[in-house]
Amino acid sequence: MSGPPGVDGQTDRLLPWTRALVVGGTSGIGEAIARQLASTGIRVSVIGRREERLQQIADDLNREGAEPLVLPFAHDVRETNEIPVLFQEIVDRLGGLDLVVYAPGVLPPIGPREFPTETDLNTIAVNLAGAVAWLNEAADRFGRAGRGTIVGISSVAGDRGRRGNPVYNASKAGLDTYLEALRARLAVRGVTIVTVKPGYVRTAMLENNPPGPLPVSDPEVVAAEILDAAAAGKRVVYIPGWWRIIMAVTRMIPAPIFERLSF
Amino acid sequence: MVARSEGYVYRPSDAAGIQDVFQLSRDTGRRVVPRGSGYSYGDTSTNRQGLVLDLTRMNRVLDWQPDTGFIRLEPGVTIRDLWRYVLEDGWWPAVVPGAMYPTVGGVVAVNAHGKNAWHAGTVGEQVREIEVMLPSGETRVLHPDDELFRAEVGGLGMLGVVTSVSVQLRRVESGDLRVREWAARSLDEMFAVVDERTAQDDYVVGWIDGLARGETLGRGLIQGANYVTDDPEAGRTLRAEYQELPDTIAGIYPRSKLWLLMRPTVNDTGMRYLNALRYVAGSRRAGHETLVPHAQFHFFHDFVPEWKRSFWPGGIVQYQVFVPQARALPVFRQMIARMQEVGVAPYLAVFKRHRTDPFLLSYGVDGYSLSLDFHVTTNNTRGLRETLSCLTDTVVLPAGGRFYPAKDDMLTAVQARQSFGAGAVDRFLELKAQLDPENLLQSDQFGRLFS
């Protein structure tokens, strides 16, 4: 017989949740998070666009004859009108909810003189609007229950607007402020809201964003750090931690100089 | 980690509102659990993702007869509301549990008991009439002679919603109780002193130092209280203000923050010292008499508001067993010794004397109860419940031991069948099928104990 939720014979790791929802759990950091949660016995609802990926994750983690740990749902975060009903259905199927992670993100390649509005609006739709649509549901529920954890995967890119991809920066900055505002509303009500700012992570997103000389993290390591930070109730987490210093310095560079820098 | 459950709460103010909730249940397919103040330790009044029928708004006194002590109440009236209402007329509820915030409907649904259980019986035995609303909308008026009455009391709200309770109170001539404390140096002495006191006192309760081992295992203090009949200040003591504790300790520290001060002591070392201190202080005062207001004697838990917070984040697990006289001493000794052995000593251990009761889902025995509180930590979480469940199977149930649903959150269906008795469980389920044919009433506990 397995132990109480959050504890597993294999990992021996104790995470304080029993039912989780990971939006964007079919690739990158989101997938790593979903897998780690399920491997400690937490029931996870995984949302993603690609059905084969969803099925793969479910097959990998659900054991024959046992209660399924992974409940997959196919959904595109840009279809925001689907979200309220889907959220309620997920909560009913899971039997409750205490952790929500929003991980989807797109980073399309933008030329230095290009202003592609359609692409940019899509970036906002996935990186910010989708987050608002999902996390509003979570915030409402957790605020009423007086407990719960929300994790938003943002980026160091939100800390300052740089020339490379203006709307990517804007979408992440918007997400940061939204999560900060949710904390202002819900922290006193016992809800933990974590803003995660990874640097470079070895995922599909890296294709359009070469890291140059800076180190690249593995999604599994990043996911583990995210879950530890969320369990500890942290507010803003840079991963790896030294990015906090780099971004603090970056933010201090005066505008006339910054505008002439190439990165 | 403490298991929690979230549901959708509705708080009607009248019977029509209760019916609306049942209709909502039919329309949405989500089942309903009645709930009072939510003071049960486990999942008695929770219903994961279902509807929670919170009755605390239905809290009127429907009829009060100060000459006879007969009172008729809506289910949401709390024990506190009740004693405050009747005290000045010279009455006190004959049986009260250890906290005053549970509701009348709640204590009837779990058939609570107090520190006078061995001679006054349970809360249910003080009830003279109840009105029950079934999910169909039909209302039944029940009296102690009716089989259905004996099923509703202690029926955990699963056979209908109680919409009024009529109780006979006890006349009191003083707002004080005469309390004396005695010391017991071992478990054997604890039993002996309690037996001696229950022959003479109106209320008896024992506190055991759960960290004392070996020869001193089971040592503790016993409080015996008696009604006062010769109170020259009855006019002053029979008042709510006299009963209530001051908001501050020593005029400075707010009682509502006392749990914060207690937090650092919630570990083995802290508890060992605290318990030793209490035992020594108590044994010094043995036999010495004090006058204590009723509310301060009975409602120990309310002395420290939010006391459970000093045990966060892990929380507590309470394990309370009722064992017949013949086997109680060895069973209690084994329980305490085993838990000390596995390294999780109980931080609070309370000992009381009981008798059997006439209700269908019963936990009463002609014997004693021992209630153990364990602090849940990340270290012990996995093993603690397993060890307790093992004790249940190998020590408690074989000795004819029983469990009280209001404190339970880990009994399995098989264990419940032994505790309540197979015949009782079957009859209860038969009655549920009759009274709630659409199966609208459901609690997490009911699902665990009876499926």
C-alpha cells in the first residue's frame, strides 16, 4: 500500500499537495514538473495541445490497475472561453485542487527590424492572456478556500525591455505584475503565489534563443527547484539563483547606455 | 500532512432553505453533508467536492421553560449560546463536550459525551424530542422510544437533517463547581483513583503524562468536580460574565495569541518538561479544593483559542478508544508503551469513565476511554497512522474496543463494522436506504466507514 499523497517509496520526497493542475505540461519545464509531481503520488491533471504527448505522459505514469495519477486534457490556452468549464471539470475529476502551474510560453524568432503584430499578439495570447484566464480561476477558488499554491513560469526576460523580442519581454513583464497583484490580493488569505524566472533552459524554446556564453539548465533540475520553492512558499524565484544578481545589474544600467547595448 | 476536503457551502436560515439544498443536490448530482460548527476532528462534516449544508444560521431558541429546564432549539445553536441563555435562570446542560463551539445539532449527530459520562450518559440521553427533515421534504417528530430516534442520535447526519432538538437541562444552584485534583503515580493508580472519584464526584477526568515511561507510565492528575449547593454568591456566579475567561493573561498577553507561545514547546523535549512540571505542580496541590466556574472546568479546549495552530503545519492526529472495564488497563498500557516505542509519544492523553448507551451507532462501553493527541511531523507522518491502525487491529478491537466517529479519520469499513457491531451497521444502512432512497446525504466519513 502506498503512503499518504505526496510521499512515495521511490523518491521519499514530501511535497505538500495532493491534487495539481499543470497547464502546458506536455513539453519543457511544464512536462518535467508534471512528471515529478506524479512520481511522488500526487494526482496531476495535465493540459497540453498535442494529444500524443498527453497520452505518452499518461502511459508513462499511470500504473495498470491503480488509480490514475495523470489526467490528461487536450486544450489550447488561446481558447479562453473553454477555460471556466474545463477548470470545473478538472477539479471535479481530481476531487479537489491545491496546486496550479502555468507553464506555456512561446518565443518566436523576430528580426531586429521586424514588427509582426499577428505573431506578437499570439505571443501575448499564450504567455499572458492564457495565464490570466487559467490563474483567475485558480485565484478565485483558492481565495475562497483560504489555501492553495499558484506557480507562474515567467522569465528573466520580463525584468527589462530589450531589443531582441519586445513583445516576449512585455508578455513576461505583464505576467510578473499580474502575479504580484494576485499576491497583493491573496497572500493574506493563505494563498501562495510563486513567480518563477528561469534563465536559459534546455527546451524547445531555446531553438530561437541561443544562450551564447551563459549556462543552460536542465528542465528536470529547474522543475525540482520550482517545486521546492513553491513548497517553501517563496514569492519570486530566479533559476539558477545567480540570475537575480545579473538582472539586478541589468535593471540598473541607465537607459541611454542600455539602448546602445546589443543584447 | 493533514488531509483536507473542499466542498460548496450553503447556509440556509430556515427549513425551506434546507429543501433548496436537497433540490440542488438532485440537479447537480453532488451529495449533501449536514454541518454544524465543524468541530469534529476528522471528515464527519466534510464532503469532497460536494455540497455542505451549514446549519449555523438556524440558531434560534424556539422554546424555553425556566421552571422545568426544558428547552427546544434549532440545530445551529452552539453549546456556548445554550449555557449563556439558561445559566441565569439556574440551569446548565446536563452533558457537555470539552469545547463549547460545537452546535446542538452536531453534538446530537455524533452523540457527544462529557466528563460525567459514566453516570449521566451521553448528550443523546438528555434529548427528549427531535424533529428530522428527510430529503423528501417529510418531517418526522421522534422520541426516545422510537427506533428511529435511537438511529438519528449518533447517526452522523446521514439519516436526515435535524431541525429542532428538545433537551432537559440540569438545575444548578451555583455558577461554580467544587474541584479537587489528585495525583496518580502510575497507570494502575490512575485507574484506582478514577474509580474512587467516580463513586463520589459529579465529574471526573484524568490527564496522563504521555511521555512518562516504564514504572511511571500512565502517571498523571485526576480532577474531580462537584456541584455546589451552598453558594452565597449564586447571584454573581450564575452569570455569563463570571464564566468567561478574561481576554488577556495577567492583564497583558492576549489569550487569542497564546497558541504562539505554546508553539516552541510542541516537541518531545518541551512536552517532557511541560508535562513533568504540570504533574509536579498538580501533585503538590493534591486534595486541595478550588471553586471553578462551569465553563472553565468543562471547556478546556477553548482556554487556548486556536490551540491547534501551535501544532501546525503538521497538525495533530487524535486517537480515542473506548475499552470495556476488564481489558482497559492492559490495553491502555500497551497503547502508550507502543507509541513511545516507535518514537511518537502522545502529547496529550485524557482518561475518562463511561457506560453503554442505547443508540444504534454506539461507541459507549462499560469501561474507560483514553484519548491520545499526536503531533504530526514530516518525520512521522508516514508511520504514525499505520502504527495506530495496527494498534486498532491487534490490540483495541480484539479487546472489544470501540471508536467515536467525531474523533476518527482513519477507521476502515472493516474496522468500523467491528467497532459498531455488524448488526448495527446493517440496520443503519437499511434505515438510510429507507429514509434517503435517493442517497443524497453523504459525508467523506460515511463513505469511508460504510461502503
